[in-house]
Amino acid sequence: MAQASFIDEGIDQVKEAWSNVGGEFDKLQKNLEKRRKRFEKETEKRVKRFERSPIGKRLVSFREETQKQIESNVENVLGMIPLASSSEVKRLERKVATLTRKVNALEKAKASKTAKTTSPSAEKAEAQASA
């Protein structure tokens, strides 16, 4: 009886500790979320302040110019490569599909024509072989 009471007390203590841990965890999570938001706001302020400074303005300008130059260079390089447009590719796909259908039709016609011409001689060969 004393052991059961001791075990029950232990279980109650564990449950209470567990509920306290959950509450502490929630508090910690909220605290960290507040800190994260404050950090983001402070970082944004510092970035804006830096971008307003003379060196920040120069760096932003340099980044924009560099980005424009890179985009222009990429366009020039792509312009030099003979690439088909999507409409040209689609047109070629339709043409290939049409030619494939025509080739298949010709192959069928040839196969049926071959079957008709070989069929009578094959019958004669079979008749002679059985005789």
C-alpha cells in the first residue's frame, strides 16, 4: 500500500514537472519570437541607414549597374547562339509528326503489298512441299 502511494506521488510529480516544462517552453518560444522580430526591425533600420550613407549609395549604384551589365551580356550571348524560338520548335514538331504518319502509312502499304505478292507463291511452295 505504501509503495503504491509512493508510485502515485512520483507519477503526479512527473506530470506536474511535464506541464511546467510545456509552459516554460511556450514562454521561451514567445520570447524568441519577440527577439527575432526586434532583430529583423533593427537589421532593416541599419540596412536603410547604410544605404543612405555615401558608401552605401555607391554600393547600391554599383550593384544596379553590375546587374544591368550582366543582364545585357547574357542577352548578347544568347543572341549569338542560334536557338530556335518556341513557335519554330512547335512548327517543326508538327512537321515531324506529319512525316511520321506518312512514313507509317507507306510502311503499312508496303507491308500489305508485300503480303499480297508473297502470299500466292507461298501457297504454291507449301503445296509442292506437301506433295
